[in-house]
Amino acid sequence: MADVFDELIGQDVAVAQLKAAAHDAPSARAGARTTAMTHAWLITGPPGSGRSTAALAFAAALVCPRGGCGECEECDLARHSAHVDVEHIVPEGVEYVRTEVDRIMERASYVPSKSAWQVIVVEDADRFSDVVANSLLKSIEEPAPGTVWILCAPSTEDVLPTIRSRCRHLLLATPSTAQVAAALVDSLHVDPAMASFAARAAQGHIGRARALATDEQARLRRQDVLRIPLQLGDLGSCLVLAAELVDTANANAASLCDPRDEAEERTIRAAYGDGGRGKGLAMNERRLKSALKDMADRHKRRRRRVVLDELDRAVVDLMGFYRDVMVVQLGAQSELVNDEMRPQIERVAAGGRPQETLLRVDALERTRHLLSSNVAPLLAMESLVVTLKDPSLA
């Protein structure tokens, strides 16, 4: 029988735990002691494992009269972050800002309006600063009646001990290539060969696998990234490759953000009566300018995050390439992530030593860390590409 948890791939253990909690939820709401249900959860797992999908599925199960049937309006609204008793919060930038925290705090003071539970889903809890995390402690520890917190983060170590100690931990696993490929065939009806390629290339990232299976432009961008190890020449060419990576990320961010930014600006201008006449117009103009300034700051943070996410995705693809190089160099009996590029991988492997490949992988890891901080993207990518050319510089 279908239910809200069907979209979770390769997470049988986690699903069983969430279903048990949803089953005990009515008793817990009535005040009974239960072992499966609690008021605060921390869902962790590698990128693409389905953290937000699991969180929204659990939220749907809590607001659904039948415990997550997957067929009713309540389930549908909750899974699309449109239910009145489900607040789904995603940071616009690389970390949470004061206005986003204020929104969380305000919502935490509410009580359910339609369902038995109010569910607050907070993505990227690892992006909380210490000040932000500490301001939420009281609300998480002693929530309003009928409130459930679901925090999502890559690992427990990415969340402050004071936060994670107040939550029940739910760990998601990385789904296997076969599981992801099967899900792509079942849900998207793609060709099995394409599904297998996308599942391997995505390295367990379900969202990335869907994009690669259905979007030719995503496949072409990935192909361009994987050509970088084959094009490393002199210093000038390395800097050009780094600039091209950043330019591509900026262009993709623009295509994703521009329509949304323009729609938001039109909405704000209409709300403040831009272009209208009559009394109070001067005051409205001042308020409009302030609102537009706040909007511009929000758009800037969002665009920067999209650019960094694009670059991080490129770095992960390069890590998969050099992982394959290492497999060939060591003669390991393991499937290549980029099996369609086996001749090129073998050529790169023959031209270096495993120690050099390991230095390159370390440089890629450092770059991911730099991208999550406040380093200029172009500087980070230039340093990376130069190190890929000459790992002794690491």
C-alpha cells in the first residue's frame, strides 16, 4: 500500500522508525508516554540521501488523519510545503540570518490550527551560528503544545551539542547505485541504461541523479567539468579553466534566480502601491525603498548560495574522477563512477602515482571547505585547478 514514505530510497530502517513514531503520535498528543514519538528530531545523512524528503514525509504523516496515507489533501499539501500546520524553512544564503531566525521563533510560538500537530521543518541546521542555535534552545526543549521540530543536517557533528542533545537522531544511509537506478526507472520511466549512468554519476545523490537522467544540459555541464583533468596545461590555461567554472556557475545561478527575483520584486511593488496616487504615497515610497533594499540583500545571499552549490557540485564530480584514477592505480576491483570515461581515466592514472592522486583529492576536500566559508569563489577555484596540475603545491 502506498504511503508518504514511498519516495525515500534505500531507507528501510529510518522509514520503520518514522512510521512507528507516526503510529504513536495520537497517543503522545493525548498526553500518554510513548517510546517512538518525541517532540524534536535531527535527521542526518550525506547530501542527496533524502533528508528534506524524509522530514516532509514525516510531517505529512503527523498532519494526516490516517497517519500518512499519501493520498489525501493533507499529505499532498504537507509534502509540497503548503500545509497551514507545516512550516518548511530553508536558509536563503550560506547561513541563517536574523530575519530567518525571527520567522522560526514566531512560528514556534503558534499552536496547530487545523491538525493535531504543528511541524517545523528546518533544513541546513548546520548553517546555524552559535548565537542563532542558542536562541532556539528554549523553543526546541520546551515547544508549544502540539509542536514538533525536525532539523536536518549532514551529520550530528555539524550541529551544536546543545541542539543535538535535545533531539532524537535519525540517520539516513547512502542509497546504492542499484536502488537509485531502479527508482529512476519506476518514477521517471527513463531508459534503464540512462538510469544506471545517472545513478553511478550521482554517487548516491538522488536529486542529482534525477537531474542527470532528465536534463541534457546537466549532463553536458558535468561532461565539461570532467574534461578539466585532461586539459591541465600551463598556469594560464589553469586560470582560464577556473574562470570558466565560476562563469558557468554564475550563468546557471542567473537562469535559476532571475525569474524568481523579478517575480518577487513585482509582488513587493504591487503590495506597496508602486505607481499609485493619493494620500500616503510619500510614506509608501519610503517603505517600498526599505522593502526593496531588504529584498536585494536577500537575493544577493540566495544567488551566492546557488553559485557555491554549483561549484561544490563540480568539485564532487572531480572527486569522483580522481577516485576512479585511484581505483585504477591501485588495481582495486571496484566499479568506476565514470566508467564511460575509462580510457581517459586509465591514461591519467598511468601518468601519475597514487600519492599524487591522494594529494589532489585532499585539495578537492579543502576546496569544498573553502566554498562553505567566505572565500571568493574564483580564488578558491584557481587554487584548486593549479593544485590539480601540480599537487606538490598543496
